[in-house]
Amino acid sequence: MPSVCKESSPLYDIEGYAQVGLVRDVKYVSCGKGRVRVLVVLSNDVVICSECLEQRVVELSKRVIELYRAIKLQR
């Protein structure tokens, strides 16, 4: 998975991409001092990332993203 962000998005946008089935891969990268950045690869191969956020915030978002990724949408 590429680790270079081409675009930055708020965490709720990343969750929205997961909700509509556009997230192909997700990675959580430590920024240090208890902060984490979320990197996702979308279905069109664009890599987007969040800003560095507190670990507890990312843990909740991780549950949301993984929940939506587990649901297979009918297209």
C-alpha cells in the first residue's frame, strides 16, 4: 500500500467513503505522542489521509470504517 497521501480529508469524509464502499485498503500510521493518521486507498487508486489525531478518536473511527468495509454493497 502506498504511504504517500495525494489528498487530505477530514476523518468523517474517510468514514463516508467507507460507507459507500469506496475504501479498498486502510492503514493506521503512528505520528508519535499518542497520535495516529488514517491512510486509505480508494477504489480509484487515490491515497487520502487524515490529519494526526488522538489515538482514542482514531480507535472509534477504525470501528466505523471496518464495519462499513465488512458490508458488501449490491451494485
